[in-house]
Amino acid sequence: MKVHHETASGNETGEVVVLSNSIGSNLHMWDPQVKPLADNGFRVVRYDTRGHGRSPVPPGPYSIADLARDVIELLDTLGVESAHFVGLSLGGMTGAWLGQHAPDRIRSLALTFTSAKPGNVDMWAERAKLVRAKGMGQIAPASIGRWFTPGWRDANPERAAELQQMTATTPPEGYASCCEAIAGLDLTPGLATITAPTLVVSGADDAAMPPSHGQVIATGIPGARFEILGHAAHLGSYEQAEKFTELVLEHLKGAR
């Protein structure tokens, strides 16, 4: 499936970095990272996961394999043999699948605020059922509550409102179908087969996918580096944008 994507201008010959969004967001969640990555010589490609943003919304359920194969098709469309991959939450799960099943397409991985085995199967199923029945407005406020610490929301009310609107305007079928991709997912058996240089980042205040989930990934992948960002909930790439980008850039430069 051809997903909507944008390529940052500035370096058409640099190594490609693909940015993969969380559930309930779109490629604009990466706004803080695009310029710093491009300024450091990378060709930045960000895309909307299927069912999100401006990408197609096929009927669900989806699987992580479906989402990952969309990335492979995107790389094929761009004529890119292999790329660095930075994924957050659902995007991190997509990256872990690619590292296991398409290692020749992945130069390095940054798996952030994510999990290889999210659990809470019934919760994900109920959330999918709710948004199909009543729409995204039912869950958007709670979603922002998970994404950011109360202090960040209080200090950035306009930005928080914009990001809540991003969730509220996500297609319900796309969101629900991605909930079904997460429910029951278990990528832990294949972690040891990942050979790409890997950075794992968790948020100290992430209640959705706490640091214990990141630790499992980092322990499972040979040679992976594990970092915990303080004062960061689930969308730590935004809440601690400068520190997050610094970690990712250091990792990418080391793998370049």
C-alpha cells in the first residue's frame, strides 16, 4: 500500500532516515526532529502509517506485518535500498518487525517509547470497538493524558490542544485497526535475531509503555543501547524534543 509521505529538502544524497509515527498521530508528530536531522546531512522521510493522516484507510484489522510491508513499499517507491528507521510506539513495533524480517532494508533502528509485547489485549480490543461506535472524540482527551506529563500540558496548552486535535481527526477505522495490530502482539521471540545497531529509548513517566518494556527490547537485541528520558511520558520526542533528538542523532551518526 502506498502511504502518504514527505521528504525533507536539503540533502537528496544523504543516508535516508525514515520516521514512523505513533498510533493516533500523523507525520507532523516529528516536526521537532526534521530540521535537526536534515541539517546533519540526512535525507529525512516521514510518513503517515496506514489508517492515519493522509494515508489510505483500508478496512481492518491490520497486522504489524502489514504496516511494515508498507514501509518496504515506500522504500521501493523512493528507490532506497536501506534506511535508518526511527519509530515511536506503534512505529517502534513496526521497526522491530522490520529488523527481524527485512534486515537488509534497515541500517539502524531507534525503537522509542515502545514495546515488543504490549499486553492489555482486552483494553486494545475495547478501544477499537469504542472508536468504531462513537468516534475519536471519545478517546482524544485521554490520549493526550498519556502522551504528556501534566506539567508539560499546563505549560503548553495551545500545543497540547493542537496535538489532541491530531488524535481527534485520525480516521476511526484506521485507529481501531491499528489497535487490533497491537493487541496480542509479541515480537520478543525474534529480538535476538536483530543485527542492526539499535537504540532503545523509554520515558521515565510513560505509563502506556513504561521503561520495563524498553528494557526487555534492549536486553533482547544484541548490543542495543538503552536510555531513559526523565520528565517524559509517551510522546517524549515532543516533550523532551532536544534531548530526544540529541540521542537519536548520536545514534545515527555512529551507525552512518
